[in-house]
Amino acid sequence: MHSADTANRKTAGPWVEVDLAALCENFAMLRRATPGAETAAVVKCNAYGLGLAPVAQALATRENCRTFFVAYAEEGAQLRAALSSSAPNASIYVFVGPLPDTLDAFDDAGLIPVLNNADQVRRWISHKPGAPCALHVDTGMNRLGASVDDLSELAALSDLNVDVLMSHLACGSEPDHPMNSEQRTAFEKAAALFPKARRSLAASAGALMDASYHFDLTRPGIALYGGSPFDVDDGRIKPVVSLKAPIVQMRMLAPGETVGYGATFTAQTPTAIATVALGYGDGYPIAGSNRAFAAIAGERAKFAGRVSMDLICLDVTGFKKPPQVGETAEFFGETIGLFEAAQACGTIPYELLTGLGGRVDRRYV
């Protein structure tokens, strides 16, 4: 990943560098992994915190992606506007389906609903009989999705035009979990009732599992953005995002002096501390306190004390080249992997990315 020019930074605080070429390489890798299926892109939650428009436009123009999934109709309308030049006819599916007050948005932006229950089915065919839709069938997640008990009745509705039948793996993060094959079997039975519909079971995890999970359409999300969908890291996925922030102060501590709220770090020897402009107000979890690492010029520094709203202190004692005010600390990226950073905070890559705050500048390289 190229280093962005910090002199041109828009803020004095943290920023993320988003490598759009690596994003597209991940999309291409996922497409190669599922040769019999179309590869869509899940860009909900502002493209996992990285910027809906730049991400979707890169996938549309560089990889010819023509199918996208978002969570809400409002996101779909924003995506339609963002793709007006690069992919004006892209198919945009909305996971939560049509609510009474969002039906107009589906019409105005040309969105396709994912219908999750019999009520939504009735609402959609009453509003737009025969219009294409996706139907989500619950095969064991017990979150969203129509009950398998309702499927025969729904399949008999003449005004229901199911373009995509989909479900979602509850335990995809563990490829060998027996629930995966159980859900696949249940999904195949459901799909038999909708023989004209394309079938979609795989998100990122399913796309990187064996071909029996791929079906006709895959819906990768986290793997596009450089995160592993599994409970271990995955070397097939290229890093996409680097979270960085400037050092704003250096100080030396004498033995016995403490750092931060609650005085949870105590210097045992003369200790060099770098204070960096990043905190939980920017989305970095406080759970990383005294546990996580950052990197400065390739050298690793452990957090010293609690993460505060705007600042993190790093123990840089013994660095070969003492850090200086204005230098950059990387919190995940080339040196500190996204998966490692998430583990140190007791969380998952999804949460680290989507939790990035509004004052974190997004830069595209």
C-alpha cells in the first residue's frame, strides 16, 4: 500500500488510507474462487466504514461489478446516485426489505427489496405486483428471513416474482461447523420451490469455502475490505485499510510515574511515551488499553494506559530511532494487521472498520 502524503492531510487528527486497488484485487480473488457464480458486493454501513461512493465506483468501473447489497433503502438511494455514471443500471438489493414508509424510496431509486417475511411479501406485491424481488428464507440464523413453513404458500403466489432466493450462514466463521451443511441442505430444499430464482447462500465465508456453498450469486462483504470472515486470519485476502494518526507529544517518564486515566500504566524504568491523536471518539475501542500495539516507522509500540476520547499513549522506549512529534503511528495496516488489532481489542475486524468515526479522514490511494 502506498503511503499518503501526510502534508496534504485534511485534519490534524487520524485518517485511514483505503487502497482501492487492493479492494479490487480482493473482489477479483473472490470471483476466481467462485467461477460458477456472479460476485456481488455488500456495501452496507458506508461500505464497512470506508466510503460508499468511492468503494462502489471502484468496483463498478474496475471490476464491472453490477450487483450490490445495502441494508436500508436510504443507503440504496445514496448508492444509486453514486453509480449514476459508472453503473446506472446496477441491481441494488436492500436487505431489510420494504417498510411502509420506504416504499417510495424503492420506486424513486429503482431498488430491489429482500423480502424477509410473509408480511413484507404481501406489502410488496400489493405495491408492485410482479416486480422483481429477493426472498430471504431463514435456514437457522433466526434473525431475518421467511419461515420454511410459509414457503409453499409464498411459492404459489402468482404476483411474487422471486429473482434471488437467499439465506445466510450462522456459523460461516467456522467452515467445519456442522450447522453449515445443515443450513445448506435446508436451503436446497427451499430453492426447489422456486426453480426460476437464482440462489445465494454465501457471503465472504461461504465464498471462500467449497463450491457446494457458492450456488448462483455470492455476496462478499468483509473480505473485500481486507478482513477475514473466519476465526483465523486468511492469507488470500489483501490488506485494504491503514488507520494512522500523528504523534502530538513526546515525554520521558521517571520510574513510578503513571499514564492516563486511572493510572493503569506505571513506568518501571525510564520510559519514553508518544502521545498520538486517536481515541475512542474516533472509533478505536477502549478495550485496546494496555493491550494493543501501534507501529512507528516499522517498530512496534504497546499502548501505555487507557485509550481516551482523543488520545492514545504508546511506550516507545528503546526504539532504534526515537520518534518525533509529527511522525505517523499506524494502528492497523501493513505492520499491524487488521485481524491482530481486532484480537487485541477483543473484537472482530467488522467492528473495527464500521466503528471508524466521522472525524477520521478517509483518503484513497
